[in-house]
Amino acid sequence: GINLSVIIVAILMLALGCKKVDNNNPSTVTDIDGNVYNFITIGTQIWLVENLKTTKFNNGTSIPLVASNSAWEALVTPGYCWYDNDISKKTPYGALYNWYAVNAGNLCPTGWHVPTDDEWTIMENYLIANGYNYDGTTSGNNIAKSLASTTNWNSSLIAGAVGNTDYPAYRNKTGFTALPAGDRGANGPFYSIGNVGYWWSGTGLESTAWYHYLNSTTKGVYRNN
């Protein structure tokens, strides 16, 4: 999942993860396109466990599908695409959205929102403190295995890494089922499917926005802008 932020151009095209405002719904949520998503509770927060794949904002307005690299690079308005412009990637990876789509404020299903940078951090700290590190410790950032799907990640021999099948009791222990959906660069090329999952936060900076990510060869959840 990913969420977007504010200004300039979309440097990364990430899959979008949404967070619920409250917990008074049944076990699934449906977006405006009719796509149905499951969700889970982590601490006091509720998260979708699938990447967003809507082609419309929740008010019914269509989000432009942008295929060409030059058009993507020139965008200063919302846009989305499928990885490699291949709609078969919709399942399981969802869509890739630029920051302008996230920053519009109505990308997620009604009652849900793109999580802020602080909300991501709250979730990560909760998991660390409650024994979701791959080795059961409660300090240090080693929670990626507990968040990552058990499929689709490139393999790794690094102990505790997402792509390693070691510590089986901790593989996707949260049920978050994070997938390596890759990204789309500011000038249009696609990168990193199978190796990295990037999720926008809703927190923008002056000309960038925070995102959080998992890598098949690493143990933690990391943050960049």
C-alpha cells in the first residue's frame, strides 16, 4: 500500500495502503469501483491488508490512467498506473499512485484515509514493543518479516530478512500481507517488483513526502522521502 503527499512531481509510484478512521464496519470494505478488501487491527489501528486498486476517487471522479513515461514525468495532477502498464498486475499488487492522487484527500474508500507518517511510526513501534521482531525481541526494528506476505518476495539468505523462509512462526504474523509491488520513477520507468514494497504516507514536506518500505533482503521497516 502507499499514500501520497503534496507538491512537485511524483518521484515514486507506490501501491497505496489505507487506514481506517474508526472500527464500526464488518470484516471487509468495498471501494467505489466495487473492489473488496479485508482489514486487520494492529494495536489501536485498523489497516487494509491489500493494496488499493481503485481507478476513481471516493466521490466518483476518475483518476487518469497514465501509461507513457513522458506523460508520467510531466504530471502535476493525480494519476495512476499498473506496474509495467500491465493490468494483470492489479492482482495481487494493486495500482501505483502518484503523490497528487494521494494528496487529493479522497483516494481511500469513504471512512478510510492514507496513514500519516506518525501513524506508520505508531504501528511500527507497537509491533516492536509487542514481540513482532523476527526473533521475538522487543527492541530494534526487525519487524518486516511479520508484516510481509509469505509469497511473491525475491529470496534472500540473510537471517531474518523478508525473503528468507526462516523463523516461520513470524512470517506475516500480523496478517498485514505486505507485497513487493515496486514503484515507478519520476521519469516513468518501473522498478523493484518482487524486491521492494513502498507505501506512501499522507505526510508531505516542502517538495517531497514520507514513505515507508520493506525490502526482501532486510529485516526492518524503513522510511524515506
